[in-house]
Amino acid sequence: MSGLEQLLQNITTLTPFAVALVAFAGFVVGIAPSSFPLLSVAAGLAAGQGATDPNKRRLRGLKLSAGFALGIATVDAILGALFGLMGLAVLRVLVSFLGIAYALLAVVLTIIGLALLRVVHIVIPTLSPSAKSRPSVLGSYLLGIPFGLSACPACTPLLLPVVGAAAFTADPLMGAILMFSFGLARGVPIVLAGTIMGALSHLRHTGPFARWIERLGGALMLAAAMYFYYQATIYAGWLTP
């Protein structure tokens, strides 16, 4: 990890090697244990997909999780451009809002999780995980956008050199491309998790099994919500990590 961090710190120009290196760093972050909450969200989305034609059901988990990951990568690209324009001052602004952002994310995940468990009923099409109202790819993408603001402990050593390169070169395009590459690669495990859960959903031949898949998705959503509630209390100053 330290060797990769050192290589990232040496990035000064936008080259294919720099993009590939940043993408590899994003993949490393994506498989870190601290990224599991995002994997849980993708798996929960795939588990809550509604009943569709059998030929289309195989790819639905892939599409939903890919939309979610692309939403995260989009925010990463925007943040990269902002680092290029404004420098590391963007970090101070982000930190001041992280507590609120985490709390809002936790609330959203709680509602979706309870809906998957049939405790509450959501009538908004983009967020409803019930069999009667399926989450759309656009809805998954929009849901991924606020999660692009989420950070994780494993991200910091590898992410700071990337944003530092964008800040010190004052190149918004470079920052956007590097961060978008980072976000896309970080989304690969997310897509895999959603695809696997989608495959399980494809095997739902009976009603009871379908209900258990949805309950698993709800439990994953609630587990991710607990993580973001915990992070919100830390950034609010109520707890120390």
C-alpha cells in the first residue's frame, strides 16, 4: 500500500500510466472492508428488483448496480474538477458538510431497507423496491450521486495524492479525469456485488425464496445505514473513532 501511495504522489501530468495507476488505486479502495457499506447498497438494490421477464432479469442486477456506481463516479469527477479549480480548500468545505451528508444517506438507506422488509411502503418509483414498483437504472444512478460524497478510512491514503495532483497542477480537466477513473474502478466491486445478487434474484422460483432475498436486501440496507449513522455522529463531534 505504501508503494502505491508513493507512486500516486509522483503524478504530475495526465498520462495513460497515471490514469491506470489511479484506477488501480480506486479498485484497491473498492475491495477494502470500509467500502462494504456501498457493496451492501448495491446488493440491496438488486435484491429488491421487481419481477420481470426471465430473459431480462439476468442483467437487471448488473444494470442497477452499474447505475449506482456511475452516480458515485460522476460526483468523483465533479470533485476532481473542483480540486483543480479551487485547490485543497475544497476539502475543508467537504468536511464541514460530511456529518449532514452521512445523516441524510443513513435516513435514505433506512427507508429503503424498511421498504424491502415490507415495514413501510414507498410510492416513489425510483426508490420503491417492492415487486409492484421496480427501482429504475436512472433511480439507481441518482441514488449513487449523494454516495459519491461519502468517504472511507481506506480512501484517505490513496485519495489525497490524487486530489493533491489536481490541486497543485490547477488543471480541472486532469482532476476530473483522474477522479472519474478512480470512481469507476472503485465501482467494479459494487457492480460485481449487484450482479451476484441479481443472479440470486433470477433464481427466485418460489414466493418464500423471493421474500428471503428481499429480506436479505433489506438487512444489507439497514446495516449500511447503521454505518452511515455512526459516521455522522463522528463528524458531528458526538463520538470519537
